Amino acid sequence: MKMFVCIKYVPDTSEAEVKVNPDGVSVDSSRFSFDINDADNYAVEESVLIKEANEGDITVLSIGPKQSDVMIRMAMAKGCDRAVRIEDERIAGYDPLMVAKVLGGAVKGQEFDLVLTGCMASDDWHMTTGVALAEELGVNHVSMVKKVEILDGKKVKAYRELEGGLMEVVEVELPVVLTIQTGINEPRYAPIRGIREAQKKELKVANLDDLGIDAAEVNADASLVVLEQLYIPQVESSAEFIEGEPDVKAEKLASILVKGGLV
Amino acid sequence: MGNILVLAEHRQGVLRDVSFEMMAVAPKLADQMGAEVVALLIGSEMDGLAQKMAAYGVKVLVVDDPLFKDFNADKYQKVLSALIDDLKPAVLMTGHTAQGVDFMPALAVEKKLPLVADAVSLEFAGGVLKATRQLYSGKANAVMAFKPAETYLLTFREGTVEAPDASAGGSVEKLDSPLKEDLSYRKFVGYVEAEVGDVDITQSEILVAVGRGLKEDKNLPLIEELAKAIKADIAGSRAATDAGWIPHDRQVGTSGKAVKPKLYIAMGISGAFQHVAGMKGAKTVVAINKDPEAPIFAVADYAIVDDMFKVVPKLTEKLKELKG
Ligand SMILES: Cc1cc2nc3c(=O)[nH]c(=O)nc-3n(C[C@H](O)[C@H](O)[C@H](O)COP(=O)(O)OP(=O)(O)OC[C@H]3O[C@@H](n4cnc5c(N)ncnc54)[C@H](O)[C@@H]3O)c2cc1C
């Protein structure tokens, strides 16, 4: 199995305050902590599981800054074989169709059986890149995959997760792009030996020119959409905020629940 | 100007809510664009569903053929590709659902058309179509403007608006299927139903739900004790079920269950829309989260901004005391 796995370095904004920069189209990320996108972490694990069961070879692809090398090394420590990090300011990163074109350009011309991506990036929530990438490559895809079986090396049986936890089972011919949903496996911790070995694996840094991709096809002019404005929405909460020290809050809440007949 | 073509989504013989919700969104956009709303159904034996869509006062186009008995992303893409050429719609809109996301990106690439995914509101002004969408855990909104194109592609988020009341004046028209034979490279095999567990949380009166904020499963006893004190069942966000702390059948949200308890206590849950979609039917919502900006507070009735590990032990103790 020749595989590519596409991963993204994303900020964890679940506990962070988000502020828009004066340019109005970017956010101040100086205080965010970054790591691998949740779903991509599962995609890496799935590629390594497939490699362990079927033999194979995994190339990591990521578009991102130098700081993301730590994340890429971690994926190699878990069993991926080499990596290409694409860094180029000309890419219209807000448009997943442009991102897919860049990833497609990085894969094209090489043989592969599987490309794995996460089904959604937790920063911009498009759920678009993987399926668009399949079309760029002219191959099949299955999105939101919660279980994969490789059949006789020519086909995959993939279980797609639908609303309500129902699964749609499909069989598609290889090569195929799978967009992986969280919970498909249990991502491992990188073994110490793997971490050491990862330092010796190849991590190539490339820009669009190195990959033979025409910047005019993936930049803001090429994108058919414009990121016009970012703003912080007013959160309208009609909640009663209970104040005080933690103990006081707990006591107040307990009496509200009991007096209100809620418990 | 072409029409606003809305793909009505259905599964296992039933129209999905998003199909009706788009009947609230599309007419407003149609007014602004000076266009008409046309619904589209792709499937097999669609007469009944077509009538249901027509009840929204729109023309319903139907591609009805046994080849579409089961959903197949590639078949949908082929039909929509042909219909874009034939009908030249100004907008093609689908739900931002497991179906929509499975073919719209590929269709956009194939047709070289712009796509905005997961739109939560739409506006057409000064000749420009704009779609608003969320990012960064729902803490920022982005306004995406489409550059002029023959057809704008959109996936619209489910559960964002209320479905309108039905009106009169709809009609149904059958179209020839552009797909003449089955595909060999992608086959639908079947459905697998979600697992069933020991407790059916859709029937629970009180739910205590935890998310990633639980940090590790060794913190679970704290939650179990609270649940025991108030005879609640325990549920979780996807982060909590993915981590294996909470059984999968107790996941609340779009890909889990929709619950409607009397009381829902959310702890260490940020309130992603996929989660909120599953718990907004709760009568009273208590949210405990250390992030004052957490979106969960927007749907809470009682809110505590604090570390759950500092609040919960005392809460349990006090509840035990008050309830005797
Ligand atoms: C197709 C699809 C379907 C999905 N379906 C679902 C679904 O059905 N249900 C679902 O829940 N999600 C679903 N998700 C995932 C969803 O997008 C979120 O990732 C998920 O809900 C986040 O879970 P969380 O709130 O527990 O974690 P996070 O978003 O990481 O939030 C953790 C929260 O805990 C708080 N916290 C941390 N420590 C503490 C502490 N000590 N005390 C108090 N608060 C603390 C933080 O401030 C933060 O707000 C789906 C995603 C996709 C792509």
C-alpha cells in the first residue's frame, strides 16, 4: 500500500480568546497553542495501522509553517516514512479548493493506493479539502470514514458515519481518498525509539515552484471566493451567571436546582 | 438569472429536516436575487416525497430511477453536473450534511465553480452573493463573498433556521435521468445501525454530560457521584466518547443522539454546533466551563464560569445534603 496522509497544524481555540487582527481577515494567533488537527491524528494512526497489516509506505503532506515540523516528526515517529512540508505564502489558504489543488499537485505523478485526510479541520470547519482532492486526482473518495477494510488489495470497504450514528457502507476501487472521522481508532503515543528514528527520516520543505505548481492557479486571484471579513459574533446568552468563589457557586447552583424542582 | 436549485435530502424513505429548513432560507435569497426557488429530488419512487416538497409552494424537479435507490455520491455528482449544464441555476444549495459534503466539493472542482461550505446565513446585495460561516470553535464568523460565476455552490448548515409553514401552489415535474447505467467503481453495500447500549439517553429525565474538559477517565468517579446524587444518566460530547471515557451510544449531538431531558448539565463541553444540535431540546441547561467565551453558554439557563473540578465536588455534596 502506497499511502499519503495529509495533516494540518491547527490552533486549539476551545479555551482561547479569539481576536481579529486590524486587517480584518486574520486572527491574532500569537497566544494560541497549535497541534495536529484532531481528525488528522486519527488519519495518521489509520495509515500506520494499514501499513502494519498490509505493508506499505506512508508520505506525510502538510501545508504549514516551520513550527509544524514538530507535528510532522511526531507522525513519522509513529510510523510514517517521510514528509513534505509545503510552505508558500501565495496559497489562498482560506479556500479549501485551492488547498486541495496544492495537495493534488504534490501527489500527482506519483503512484498511490490511498490518500488519507481528516474529515474536517477544527479551525475552519469546511469538510471540503479531502473530497476536492480526490476530484483533483481523478480518483474515488469516501468521506467521514469510521472503519476501513482493505479487500484483496484492489478495493476498500469503508463505513461512512452519517447523522445519528448510522453508517453507510460502500465499496470502492483503489486508488481512493478517505477522509477520516475521529474515533475510528485509538491514536498511539509515539514510542521513544520512533521519536529517535523520526529525526533521521526525510522531511522535505517545498514551495509551489519546487512542486511544479503554478501559483496563479492557487492564489487569491485564482480562488473564486473572497474572504471579505472576519468578526467576533456577539454571543447572546440569556443565562443566569452564578457568581462567587467555586464553593459558593456550587452551593448557589445546588439550591437553584433543588428549589426549582429540577432534581 | 437562473433559479435557486435546492437539493432536498432524504434517507431511508424520509426527507431530512435540512430539506425543509432550506425552504426558509432559499426564498429570502430568491427575493434578493430576483430568482425562483426550485427543489430537486434524486431517488427512486419519489412521488410521496415530491408532494411533501411541493407543499412548500415550489416547483419540484424529480430524477426518479431505480439506479438512485440508495445514496451514491458519484451518481449524485453525475446528475448534478448534467443539471447544472442544462438548467444553469444561479445557486445550487444542499445541506451541509454527511450527504452534501460527500459530493459538493468534487462537483465544485469538476465544474470549476465556487463553493462555500457550512454557510449559516446568506445575503445577495449589490450583485454579490455573500455567505457567513463559523470558524475557530464558533468564536469567529467569516463573511465569504463569491466572485461572479454561472452557478454558486453552497452547503447550508442543518438546524440553523426553523422550517417554514407549508404553502400552496407547488408543482412536480419529472426529469429524464442523465445517468443511464450503474457505476462499477463505487457500490452501496448497506446501512449499519448505531449501537444500542444499556441506557437510552433519549429517554433520560436528567443528564450529566462531560466533554474533553474531563481530561482523563480517572476523573469519571467525580461525575458518577454527582449523577448518582440526582439520579441522572451520564452522557458525553464526541470528544468524550472518542476518548473512550463514555460509551458511544451516549454521545449527544448530530452524529450521536438528540436528547430532551428536563435537566442537562454540561461540564467541560465547549458547545460546538454538532453538540448543541443534540441537546437544545433540553428544558433546562446548566453549563460549567472555565472559558467565559464558550459557545455552550449561549444555550444555557444557568452558567458557571469556573474549573469544573473545583465546583463539582461541592455541588454533589450540597445536593446530597439538600435532598437529604
Ligand atoms: C461530522 C461531525 C459530527 C460531529 N458530531 C458530534 C456530536 O454528535 N456530538 C458532539 O459532541 N460533537 C460532535 N462533533 C465534534 C464537535 O465538532 C466538537 O469537536 C466536539 O463537540 C467537542 O467536544 P468538547 O466540547 O467536549 O471538547 P472541546 O471543544 O475541546 O471543549 C472542551 C471544553 O472544556 C472546557 N474545559 C476544559 N477544562 C475544564 C475544566 N477543568 N473545567 C471546566 N471546563 C473545562 C474548555 O474551556 C472547553 O470549552 C462532530 C464533528 C463532526 C465533524
